[in-house]
Amino acid sequence: MTNRSFVIGVGMTKFEKPGSRDWEYPDMAKEAVGKALADAGISYDKVEQAYAGSMYGSMGQRALYETGMTGIPVMTVANACATGSSALFLARQAIKGGLADCVLALGMEKMQKGPLGAGVGQSKVTIIDHHLKSMVAGRPWEMDKSPMPQMFGNAGREHMEKYGSTPDHFAWIGWKNHKHSVNNPYAQFQTEYSLDDVRNAPMIFEPLTKLQCSPTSDGAAAAIVASERFVEEHDLWEQAIEIAGHHIATDTPESFADNSSIQVVGFGVSQRAARLAMEEAQISIEDVDVIELHDCFSANELITYEALGMAPIGEAHKLVDAQATTYGGKWVVNPSGGLISKGHPLGATGIAQCAELTWQLRGKAGKRQVEGARVALQHNIGLGSACAVAVYKPASSR
């Protein structure tokens, strides 16, 4: 047997507006993990390790008590908005290293209403202090605006100034992702908006209107990752999806060298993580059919087209003009609705992306199904900064 790694089961809760459901972390974990185990067709006692991701909960072990108490190693993971995919990365590392044959990756979050701040806790040092310093060296700080929309909105402004994109390009991405989520029962929003609705929504930070910004959310998602030996012994080849490449990149001095807002919000780490993940999977972006991309704001989706190599630098808006990133185009990006419409419970987002792509490659995504999808790519970024990119393919026993 090899050290290949496979997703054999996925599950998630519906993503909800904070406070709309009376549940706690153990409740949401039990629901998401229970669905993943049922999907895999195994019991919890088969799981040898667990990585539980949460930015605010910090209760990996406790969250799993209602699922089972089997004495296995359980590690709590926190890595900004890339928390879920970091838990998945660690689960895969355990499989590829031969340390376990069946590992759980869990992501979950209960959030407060309203915009995210610049950090958590009382420390004067935050995970994005370098990023904020670099941004304000290039653009004035707007005191009445929240930090996250300001950072990503400034990246959008930079793209418009340098390359000629317009607010309508960003609005189209918001429109597209809301339209996709209409067919996703797990999405926080399932309302179809017109392009004018998106353009004319309340302005959060120009050029980003409210319908181009991801909401705070509650929810959980889980994935069971297994070795080739486990898949063979349990005859799971028909449902197994291989994680063919997975890489996490973090900041280098390049992120802050030119006071570029595009670099500050993760262009370089996205570019590097994508290159290394695709090299491991032995594919190019041209081979990819479906993408779940970290569209915390519509501006980030547009600039990430370039980071992933979907368009030359400065030409991402041409993909929007050609409608190349929706059904009927070259790629379908965020068939789930993405963070903008599906929701963004920080710890759960990365594993929810994995779940969507698993369903897509199995051909089980219902009305969201991307016809003929054979290669999928996941992009999940957390400022601070970590970017996880994974490549998925259907499994084969030969």
C-alpha cells in the first residue's frame, strides 16, 4: 500500500445566522461528525485521531464528547480563517506519514453578530498587525470602517487603479455566488438577487456592498480522511475522493515589501500554495473543473483568479466579462455559494469546501452539480497569514 490519502466521508450542518439556533459546539460537532461517519459507513471507534478546528471555541476534546469518548488523541486547531483546512491538512499528514489509517478533521464556529475585528484577546500584538501596518503605509486608514472589509476593499481599489477592473466586476461575483447558493440547502442565504440588487445594497467599503461580503455564521463541517489500506479493507473505492495535493503557505517578506493591499490580503501565499499543491497532484489549473475559493469579499475572489493562474496578472476581470467562472464557463467557482452566500463560520469554512468538492466529484451535488467534474481545487486563506490549497480527484483502486 502507498501513502495516498482519501476523503471517505463528509458531513456538515446548515450554516446559520449567529444566534438563530439554540446550539453549542458539542451539538454542532455531533451533527456534522455523525453525518460524516454515516457517509463513510463507519463507526466513531474506527477513528484513530481527531483534529478539531475552531477560532473562538478552543474546545476540540469537549466538542466531541457527545460524539464519542474513545480516548484517542484530539488536537484543537486555530489558524484564522484557514482553521478548517489546517485541521484537514494535519489529518492528511497523519495518514501520509503512516501514523494512522483513519483520522477525523472537524471545523466549527459560533460567532457574534457584526463585523470581525482585528484580533482576539487583550494582546497588543494581533495576527494581522504587520498587514495593517503595510496597508496604511500605502493607503490612509478610514477610522469609521471595519478592518476586514477595508483591507480587502483596498485590494479591490488597487486592482481597479492598476488594471482597469470596475465595481461592476466585483458586483457580478457577488451576484454569481448568491445565484449558486439558491440550490444549496446548507447555505445561510438561498435568495437569488438581481445584479442591481447587489450593486445597490448598502455600501460597506467602496467598492464592496453588503451583498459582496461574507456574513458571520454559526456551523460545523467534518471530513473523515483514510489511508489506501483502510479504503481497500472497507471497500470504499466508489465513494473515496483522493486528496492528490495539499499545501499550506505562509507569509514571506514579499507580502509587505511594496505596501500593496493585494499582497497584504494573501496574493503571494495563495500563488505559492496553489503552485505547490498542483505540482504534488501533477495537474495544472487548466485541468481543474470546479473550485471552492475563499471569497470572503468579492474583491478577493477576483484577485485570486490571478493567484491561481486562471488569468494573467491584471486580467482577472476578463474572466468576469466572459462569465468563465460559472456554469457553462471554463471553471465553476463556488457552486456552493461560497463564503459570500453559503456563510463563513471561520473554523468550519475549509472543511465545508472539502465537503462540497467531495459531493461534486462523486456526482452527488444535486442541482449544483458541475457536469463531468473530475478535478477539484480548494482555496482557503486566513490572514495572519496562511493559505491552504488542496487538489481532489476521484479515487481508483488501480
